[in-house]
Amino acid sequence: MTERLTTAGAIAPGASSETTTTVTRALLACGLVAGPLYVVVALLQVLFRDGFDLSRQPLSMLSLGDLGWIQITNFVVGGLLAVGFAVGLRRVLRGGRGGTWGPRLLVLYGVGLIAGGVFVPDPALGFPPGTPDGIPDQFSWHAILHAVAPPLAFLSLIVACFILVRRFAALGQRGWAAYSAATGVACLALGAWPGQDGLSVRLAVATVIAWAWVLVLATRLLTEPAAMTAPVAAEIQHAAAKKPGRVQVPGSDG
């Protein structure tokens, strides 16, 4: 008996292979753009927004003031690009280990960024200029939602890193497994480190590390076409060794 298994990104009946590949690559390219765009826009604001001090104020507070629309847009665009990359990643990993929850968690990451832009924090810690130092005694409803959304988004990306560690390790891709694990551990440590001193700087560094992982992963999938299908082929071969009968990979003889 022959069991036919499809590779990642298999083409639906009647669909154009070239069109499908183009769409997938366009979605993966969102991962190339998202991180650098987000980091550069945030960095320029850190350098040139009057009264902003990264050592005291988190990046999300750039959403406040007359120019707050810049960071709000940065959050929303970064989130949409992250969602696009997650959809492309799903098309690539479909049928393989980590192909379900890895992309889903990256979708949650993107949605959390969008929510972080839509629901702005309250003025605090001396920003915008003229705001009293310290934290308000009461928070608005949108500030509460803002306080919840980005941390959950960040946690989703960390868990996605660890899910893909399992995939890479199972496929013998030790370098990628180590890099993904290091990214998850570093981001978790920077965000969960006790004490408020330097918290905004730690979160900014963790943000750069997380976006760098997305960038490197997207770059690999776009520049190494074999990386799109070879992992699934390896899993098929592994499954064939454990199952009776013959497993046929599409494109092979027989």
C-alpha cells in the first residue's frame, strides 16, 4: 500500500505553482521588513523626541504626545507585517513539526503589537514633557489594555522560539535549535529580570533580539529554497522508517 504525503506549501488543485510560490515569498518578506522598520523608527524617536529618556521611559510611551501617531503607526504596521510573516511561515511549515503552533503564536505576537498601538498608555514618568514623574494612581481602560497586550505578545514570540527549537532539534539542525533557544531564553530573562532599574532599556534590547530572530528566520527561508521543503521531506523519511508499507514523497519515482 502506498501512502502519499504532501510537502510544505503544497499547491491546491487548480492553483498556479508559480503564483503560490510568489505569494508565500511575499508573505515571508514581511519578516524581512518588520524588524528593521520597527527598530529604526523607534530609534529615531528615541534620539529626536523632546523629553524622551529610554533609561526611564519604555518605548511604548512614544505613542503619547503630538507625535505619538508615529509610534502608534509603528506598532500597527509592525504587527501587520508580523501576521503576514506568520501566514507565510504556516504555508512553509504546514504538515511539519511546529507547523501549527509556531505560526499561530507569531500571529498572536502581531495582534498584540497592533493592540499595543491602538490602546495607548497613560502619560507617566515625566513624558510627554510636563507630565509629573512617577506612575498615575489610577489607569484608564486603554492603558490597562496596553499594559496587557504587549507582554502577552512578547510571551507568544518567546514560546514560538521554543516550539521551533523542538522542530530544528528533531531535524538535526543544531545551530538553528541553539539560536532559537538562546533567543527565547535571552528575551525571557531580559523581560522577567527582577527590579525596575533599567527595565525600559532591557525591554528595548529584548525587542531588538526578538525582531532579529524573525529577520534571520525569514532570510533563511527566502534565500535557501531547500529549507522550505527539506525539513518536511526529512520528517516523511523518519515516518517511513517507523511505519509498515511504503511512504512516497511527491516527485519521487514509484
